[in-house]
Amino acid sequence: MSRTLHLIKHGKPQFVAGVPAHEWPLAPDALTELPALAARLDPRPDVIVCSLEPKAHATAQALAGHLGVPLRPMHGLHEQLRYTVRFHADPADFQAEYRAFFAQPDELVVGDSRIQRD
């Protein structure tokens, strides 16, 4: 029996200056495309698993509700740790920092080396 794993990114976050990215909620219009996403999932999932981050949990909860399947939030599925990363109001500044990130794959350029406690 084969299994399929669908990896789905959370909906668009609401950026909040001064708040770590892992605490951001979803933007008000973040789930407008959810029905179209759900229709493309083939095979249909039996369960939705997500991190405990608000934006990921809210996305997963909406998808699980739409599909009528169980939701299983789990520890350890968080995104890159960014406790100490500054907020980039200017998209060009954000893009420059992430170009440096990808140019130095063996260095901690963006993010935090601390372990996140959910």
C-alpha cells in the first residue's frame, strides 16, 4: 500500500512588527483559496498534521474542517527559528538578507540557533 504526503504551507501571515514570526496570525484574507486547494488534494488526506504556530494551526484547522478529517497539532514541526531576526518593513531589505542566507549554506546567517520550546 502506498502513502502520499502532502506538504502545504500555511496561509499568508499577518506581519506584526516586534512579534516573532512564529507568533504571527493569519492575514484576514489568507484562506480565500482554501476550497480550491482542498479540491486539488489527490488522494484526499485522512488526517491533517500541523505545527503549533498560530498561522499553521489556523490553516490546518480550516483545511481539516473543510475536508471533514481529524486535525493533529504536533510539537517540533515549527519553521526556522527567528527569535532574534529583525522585522523587514522594506521587501528589498528582506530579499537582500535572504540572498546572503542562500549564498552561505554552511553559516547561520538568518535565524536562531536556540531550540524552540512549543
